[in-house]
Amino acid sequence: MPTPLPCNILLVDDDTDLRETLADGLECAGYHVAQADSVGPLFNELQHMNIAVAIIDLILAGSSGAALLTYIKQHPRLRHIQVIMISGAAHGKTTARYWGADLFLEKPVTIRKLEEAIDSLMTSGAKQPHA
């Protein structure tokens, strides 16, 4: 596997164990990862962060991951961010496609799958088909 491109990743999941495990794995692979367990504070903070890829769980406590995805894709300074939506919900893939995610991964998500997805998005710069 090629060496990952250095990029900043935002990982949003309210499952602390999963989020920290994925973040640790991605950091070991050379990525810089910011973590959040909810979307609320991100609506104000995201404009000031240097994020290339956002990995967002669809179902979160409080606002849904789809709300953050919509915000990113509609904001003029954020729409360049590539969004990978993750979910174990039966409707996850359909919802991710509907709201404009660049890629969808079904939970359980492995670090290897995330690395491949990020590498694909970062090297192509174009929208990828939903996995």
C-alpha cells in the first residue's frame, strides 16, 4: 500500500472506544486526526480547522451526522472537504448517497478500509462511487 498523503482528518463518532481506536490507527498510518463525539460545536469550529477528509457516523446523539454532512457540502469554505459517511444502520448507504457523501463505509469499519478510502479520495480528488 502506498504511503498515505499527509492530511488532516476529522473523525466524528459518539462511540468513544471505536472513535479512539480508529483515530489511533489512522495516526499510526501517518494521518493527523481531530476527534469529536457530537456535531454541535463543529458548526462553529469547522471553519477554522484545516480538514481534508471528514469521517462522520450517520447516527449520533443529538444532531445527526447527516446534518453535519449537509453543512459541509453547502458551506462555501468547507465544500472541498471529502466526506466519508459510516454507519451500521440498514438505511445508511441510501442516506449517505441522498445527502451527498463522497463515500460510504458500512460498520464495522476497519482501519485498513478507512486508509484505502482516504487514499482513494485524496489521490483522485473526485467523487467516488459508494462502496
